[in-house]
Amino acid sequence: MDAMKIADRQAALDAYARAYEALSPDGIEVLLALTAPDIRFKDPFNDVCGQEALRGLFRHMFQVAGDPRFVVHHAALSGDTGLLRWGFKAEVRGLGQWRVEGMSEIRFDADHRIVEHIDHWDAAEQFYEKLPVIGGLLRLIRRRMRAG
């Protein structure tokens, strides 16, 4: 891969990371402008394709989560794949302050638009274990499965 393509992809990854950190209901379109029309987005709760579906997912997030914020801690690029290490926090009804640490795998097309965004984070530990009733059961299972 030539140096120009690497620089263009790095600039696209950096712009995407900045758009996530600044994400707001009014900023959804800024983020979507960096994606391909048929983008696939997957996280532990969702698997959607297309900008309209992604727009709906973000609108839903802003409806159910109070003051959601992303902070990108690190970005790396290898070929057509970028990695973003991030933190997320929001106020969630019934859970209170919710924090998640995760990694996003970002894949680019030939025009340096994001065609795939796959989030990797432990939904059991960082979400389900915090729920009443089911959380206690999951923590018990985790303790029993732990080595030593």
C-alpha cells in the first residue's frame, strides 16, 4: 500500500474518532458522512446495515441514554482496518451511571469510507451483571467458572 493511501486512511480514521467523541443528536450526520451508504454496524445488542439503520440506532441511543459520551483512547491502522480503543459513559434508567470500555474494528472501502464498524466489549460483565436479579446469577456463574 502506498504512503498516500495510508495517510488518507489514517486521516479518515482520525476524523471518525473525532466524530464519535463529539457525537450528539445534531452530530449524527457528521459521523454518517464518513461512512459508506451500506455500512454495517455491529455491537453486542445490534447488527444493522445502511446509513438509515445506523441513524436510527444513534437516535435511539440518545433517547434511552442520558448524556452519552465516547472518549477514544487509542487509534491504530493496518491496511484497510482501523482499531479504536474507547470508553463510553451514559446515565441509563435503572442502572445509573453506565461505563463501558471497548474496541471498535473499522474497515474502509477504496474511497476511505467506513464500510464496517464492529464493536468488541464484554456485555456480560459491563452490562448484564449490573442488572438486578440476572446480574447476581451471572456473577455467580462467573465465579464458578473462574480458574483457581
